[in-house]
Amino acid sequence: MTEGWTRPEPSPWPARFLAAGVALLVTAPTLAPGFVLIRDMVFVPRQDLDLDALGLGSGLPRAVPVDGVMGLLTAVVPGDVVQKAVLLGIVFAAVLGAARLVPPGPDGRRGAAAAVAGLVYGWSPYLAERLLIGHWTLLLGYAALPWIAVASLRVRAREPRACAGLVLACAPAALSPTGSLLAAGVVVALVGRRRLLPAGALVLLLALPWIVAGVLHPAGGGSDAAGVAAFAARAEGPGGPLLALLGTGGIWNAGAVPAGRTSFLLPVVTMALVGLAVVGWLHRGALRGPGARLVLLGLAGLLLAVAGTAPGLRTVLEWAVESVPGAGLLRDGQKWVAWWALPLAVGAGSGARRLAEATSERALPGVAGLVAAAAVLLPVIAVPDLVWGVGGRLQPVEYPADWQRVRDLLAEDGRPGDVLVLPFGAYRAFDWNDARPQLDPAPRWLPRPTITDDELIVDGEPVAGEDPRAQAVAAAADDPRALAELGVGWVLIERGTPGRPVPSAVESLPLVVDGVELDLHRVPDATPRPGASPGRVTAVVVAHACWLAGVTGALLWITTLPSSVTLRRRPPRKRVPE
């Protein structure tokens, strides 16, 4: 039942060249020197592996375990190199993975169907919009989903070392909570009942860091229900939110939507892609076995994505987000369209093959070529400005020298105290970054725990934050003595970005770094804040160690153990005596 899906491609290089070409076309501007800093995409030259990176800070562990992994990587590789490799790898893996997931044709090859599927998945509104909003960890999971699907089918077929392959396929997705859930959905859908227990245990192992850190977090896991409406899917051009979601678009942030997604052609192109997928899935029993389960998973993703826009479903979702710990992961509904993107891509590739075969059977070979070319062009027309860094919006910049000065001073000074960053707000628009909206880099760039605002403003409406310590420090920002009692030993003032006025009491504190972009003030007599309990620290560290051990063990299992495949040997030549 799964043999066709997992069968190796006899000629894999065309798909590899396609994936490499698309990856270069999309990410070319980001390969220049510097860092791409846009919305949630924040990389720094060196990120410390500290307790906060492991999810033991005052905020909810949303960046677990990716912050810990980045701490390890940037200890040996500069952060800008890591970012360029990640962005290039995301696009490459997404295109090649989807191309590899398409079942082969009667001749055992995937051919043009692979190209169509790869472009539908890797040249997609989902990838473009999540790049513009900076959700690179989510895109790691998105790019991994086709590989997870193939690995799950191999586990189902009980192929040798399939479990190790599943762990390695899931590892990039498991760097974030949402990615873990996306991976789990694919595994549950495709691995089969008999292999669900061991495969589910492996996925759970990779999710342990954020699960343990979240369960043991003193703030609890509830979120503001207002986030459901704020982060609900939105229309792009004519057709409403559902049409945008069918095309894998519909992100809640209008600033992260490529200009080409507002075209009047959008409904036509979207319905053409969906129609092509329907042709592929309705052909010769394609909706059997893995195909049926993949389509059901995609429909479940669409349902979750549209829930925030439907009155009845929205009410249920608001209750869950507010009352169920961890359910805040559901409020950004459009990200679950990643599940729908899989059957859309696979179906479109199969549909393009079917239409080309149908025209060839009618002795129209030239028309068959035109059908294949049109199918390849459809995803490009759907997002015409994905090329060159989404229309040039992904441009690298260099950090001003003040950032390194502040980091060095904080690393060398042995006095206690965390860092409060002002103006108090989660996002910045620095002059040196062309006023692009970006998440404050201080929490990752500085070697001490950093306090920033986690309240979000969406369309002028606030979505309450989840860090009680940040709220307490914000209330005391104009009282240095109260800040010291709360464990704040430093105040960093970031210049050249909009925000609330800095209290005069803070500016009168001793100035230890007087820079062009940053000022660093010392708060005297800061009281060290109580650390996490030893039990909580131990549990979280053990969870991260299990994650690392699982990935390392799977890698060694695949690369070092002798192969179970018998090599084909030439028969010895019989020597004829002279």
C-alpha cells in the first residue's frame, strides 16, 4: 500500500536542481553580509545557552528548544551564517520534499508531477507570508512535513532504520511547539495503528523540552482570548478568507502579505490549483490508503484555520485559549494550513500528470507539454513576487557597534541584575534597519535575562501578554528603587525607534554606555531575583538532554551501523588453465 509513495526516484537530480534553483531565487538577497531582521525573525551573532534559553525565564517557553539549539550553534558558527543556511535550507527542503512525496507514475518516475508538487508547496503564499512575518522556526516545520510523511510511511512499512529516519525528519519541526504539533499530525495520519505507539513515543520525546518547560512554568499556560479574533485568517483580494486559505494564504497580518496576493486573478489561480488537485486525487483510487489519510489531515488543517472566522467555532476556540493551558497555540489559525498544503501539492502534481497523459492518449503530445508547462506556472502566478527575497523585502543589515559594546560590558560586570529594555514594547522599528518592524533583539543578543513587553497590538487592539514579571517591572519603570527590588540592575534605552517616553528617573541613573544607538544605565543596589527551583531546572535540563540524545542517537544509528542490504557482487571469473 505504501510502496509507491516511498519508492526512490530513479533520476533524482532534476528535482534537486529545481529545489536549488528555487531556493536561490527566493533567498538570494539574504545571502549578502548581515542579518535579515523583520518582525519575528531575529538572529544575533552569538546567543548564549543560559537558563532563559532553556525555557526557565519568566515568559512562556515559546522559543523552546530552538533558543537552546541556537545557543549551541552560534557558539561555533556566526549567527549570520546560521541564518543564511536556515533560509536557504527551508526553501530547498520544502520544494524537494514535496517533489519526493508525489507517488511515481506507471514508469516509476515522478517527472513533471514532482516539479508541480514542489512548486505548489515551496513557491507558496504560506512560505512567502511566514517569511515576511519572520516565523522561520514554523517554516522549518513546514519544510520538514513532506519528509516526515515519507518517513512515517517507511515506519508503517517496517523498513530498516525507519524509526531513526523519522526522528531526524521530525527534529527540525520539533524546534518549536507548533512545529511539533504539525509533525505529530502527519505521523498520526500516516504511520498506521500498529506502529502508532512507537512512532508517537518518538515524537513525544522530541516535544519534551517545551512540554516540560510549559507544564512547570509558574505563570500557567492560559492566553488572552482576544487573540483569537486578532489572529484570525483574513481575505487577500476578492474571495474571502476561505479562498485565501485554500491557496495556503490568509495570514492575519496585512503587512506580511505580498503585493501580488491582492490581484483580481487570485480567485482564478487558486481555484485552478484546487481543481488540479481534485483531478489528481480522484484518479484511479488515489484516495485509498495514505492518500485518503493525507486529504483528511488537510481538511482538518483547513477547519482549524477557518475556526477563528466562524462565530460558533470562534466561541469554542476562545474558551479553549483562555482556559486550557497551551491552547494559545491554536489562536493563529492560518498556520495550520500547512497540513492542507501537503495534499494540495501532491494532488496538483498528480493532476498535472493525469491531464498530460489524457492529452497524450488523444494524440496531442504538443498540448500535453503545454498542460505540464501551465501547471508549473500556476504556483508562480499565485505568488509572483516571492522571487528575490519576496520582492526585495528581505534585506540584510549590520548591527551597530553599540550592541557589541553593551554585550561586552554586561558579560564582564559581575554585579547582579537583569536588564530592562526601554521604550517598553515588544517590537522595534530602528532607523538602522530602514524602520522595518522587528522583534526586539535584546533578549537574544544580551548575556543576561532581559525584560521586554510581551503585549501585542493588532489593528490597534491590545492582546494581553503572559509574563507577570514584565507587567510588574513596567509598573515600576519610573521608580529606580522599585526596579532594584524587582531584580533589575540595568536599563537599556534603544534609540531611533518609536515607543513610549523614557521616564526621567531612569535617564538620571548612572550612565555606563553612552552610544549613538544605545544607552545603558546602571540601577544601584539591585537585588538578585530568585532563580527557578532546583526541581524545575533539573526536569527542564533533562528534557533537553533527552531531545539531544534522541537526535544524536538517530543520526549515529543511520550513519554508523552496518547496512542490512546485501551488496551485489560480480561473480568471480573462472580461470581456464592454459
